[in-house]
Amino acid sequence: MRGKDEILRGLGAKYGATLRRRYAKVYFMLKKRRSCPMCGSIRFKREATGIWKCHKCNYKVAGGAYDL
């Protein structure tokens, strides 16, 4: 995974520290590794906004936009 400095590279002083912290929190929550509730595989990822899918067993579930 990329470092925090690389992710926030485009957000300079113009945006402020609070916005950079919020963006980093959401980004890391979105990219976190998750396990599938059905098969336990770690190949569970977000397919679209609010739709999460396991690429091993094809289990789909609706959840939150950034976190299940």
C-alpha cells in the first residue's frame, strides 16, 4: 500500500490540515483489506458505491459507501 505522503500529495496547504486528515481517514478505510462473510476469503472488495463483492465465491452485499 502506498504511504500517507503519496496519497496526500495533491492536497497542499490550500486545503488545510483538517481536510487532509478527513481524506486520509476515508481513503484508508476504503482500501482496507476485508474478509468475505461467506467464505472468509480476503478478496472482498468494493465493486461500486455501496456494493461489495467477493471475487472468490461471487457473494455480493449492499453496505456503506466507504465501509461495509
